[in-house]
Amino acid sequence: MTDAVNPTQTQAPDEAPRHWHPPQRPNIVLAFFAVLAVVALLLILWAWNLPPFTGGDQVTQNAYVRGRTTVIAPQVSGYVTEVAVKDYETVQAGQVLARIDDRIYQQRVAAARASLAAAEASLANSEQARASRAAAAQGQAASLAGAQAQLLRAQADMKRVDELVGDGSVSLRERDSTLAALRAAEAQVNQAKAAGEISQQDIRTVEVGRGGLAAQVEAARAQLKLAEIDLSNTVIRAPEAGQLGEIGVRVGQYVTNGTQLLSLVPPDRWVIANYKEAQTARMAVGQPVVMTVDALGGAKINGHVERLSPAAGSEFSVIRTDNGTGNFVKIPQRIGIRIRIDPGQTLAERLRPGMSVETHVASHAKVTQ
């Protein structure tokens, strides 16, 4: 009898069983994501100016465009009769901006001129009076000379009479008459001397008065000059070329001395950047600066470090922090840097005071002193 064949016995003895494995992702996908992560990291380091992309530049966003803003105010009071400019208008030096009613000031000039004329007339009268007193003094001197001549004659007559009285040729009565004539001649001389002294005193009095009158003339001239200055100040002019701000004065408005009418911004510009004190370790005057301006769409403008502040900003504050009491917390101080904008840049003409700026100072650059 034939044995039945077992199906399991027909399988080859060397055939191994098969096992299941999970599917594996291609290595190219992992490499792509790894490269993407490295690129993202490098972009972050570059955007934040971190190593290895620092390059020695010191960066701050605490920077602003600065300029000179001049407040235009009148020096006299009165009603505004004309406003000759408009908001944000560009003006030249000496251009008329506004006018104040000048009728009162014109009358003050006229009154000052009249006062000056009166003072000059008084001074001229003093000159005439002095000339008159000098002529009178000369007359008194002539009278004195005549009186002295009469005195000499009387003295000679008296001498001859005394000689004749001794031998009886002349009577005592004639001698008394001659003596009286001598005494009268002496009195005339004394009177002429007194009159001459009075004339000299009159001349001195006139000269003293003349000094006071001359001072009055100078005072009148000064008053006239002041009145003319006030009259000229009724016309308000631009002190220099620039662009006006918003006009804050209207025709018919009463303004006083010092009232703010408008503002004038000259064309010169610069940038003030406030860096942390640690960032200024290698900064020096003359180092190049690259600035990006928000108002210009991030456009770049070149400049150079012009000056460094002599002290931290906290030293210029009205109320200083007293670190000698209580707990101390170290706070990095800010040092102001003045940056000069290089000439020849068209975009620099669009800068306005107050604009925000991001500055990059090449602190690694060597500067030749």
C-alpha cells in the first residue's frame, strides 16, 4: 500500500520565511528640510546683525533727523495788516512775511525828529550865547584897560600936586580934588575888574549849559533811532532762507512783543543717534555711517560721524537719578552721536526734522586723525 504524500514535506528545506518592514522616506527630503532650516537660521542672524554677520557695524533705531527750527515773533505790538506767505512756503532771506499797522510808529518817529530839532536849536542858541558872552568879556577887558589908564593919569596928577603943595603953588583944595580924582580912578579899575570876572563866569555858565544841551541832543538822536527801529520792525522779514511751517497769524489779529507767528526751518540737516555706551567703545569722528529712513521707503543715505556727546543723555536731564539710595539696577546709558549727511545726495533734500532713522556706524573703520 502506497503512503500518502504530506504537503508540508514537499517545501524546500532552505527557503526562509519573509518579514514586513515599514516604508522609508527618501533621504533627499530630509536633506531639503535641513538646508531650509540652516538658511532660515542664517537669515535670522543676518536680520538681527548677529555673528557672523556683525561686520563691526553698530546699529540703532534710536536716531532722528534734526534741524534748526526758528520761531518768528514780532518785536513790536499792534494789529496785523498783511500776511504775505502761506503754509509750508519756501522763502528767501529778507523776504516779507507779515506787516503790522505802522501809523503809531510813524508818528513816534515824527515826534522824535521834532524833539531832536528842538534840542539842536537849544544847542545852537547856547553857542550864540557863548559868543555874546565872549564879546562882552572883551568889552569889559577894554573898559579895564581904560580905567587903568585913568588911574595912572590920576596917580601922576597926584604926585605933581603933592610937589606943588609944598611950595604953596597949589592950594589944599586943589590937592583934595586931585586926590578925589585918584580915588575915583582906583574905583573904576576895581569895578572894571569885577565886571570882567562876571563876564568870565557867564562864559563858564554857558559852557556848562552847553554840555547839558549837547547831551540832550544825543539823547534825542537815540530816541529817534529807537523810533525808526520800531517802525522798521513793523515789517516782519525772514532772517534766513528756509521753509515755513504752518502759519499761525491772521490779518486783523493783535499781536504783542514775542508772540509766536510762524516757524522757519533752514535747509541744513543732521542726524542725532543715541547709542548704548557699550556700542561707542570703538566709535570715532570721521567714521562712515549708512542710514535708512522710514519716510523714504528704507532708502539709504550716507554720512559720517561728526561729533560725540560730551556726556550721557541722563546728565542733561532736569531731574537726575540718585543711585546713592535704595537698590541699584544697572541701566545702559545712551551717548548721543551727531552724524553729518554727506553732500551731493538727492534723497537728503527730502529729509525733515523729526524723521526716524536707523543708523549703521562702521566702528571698525580706521580714521586718520
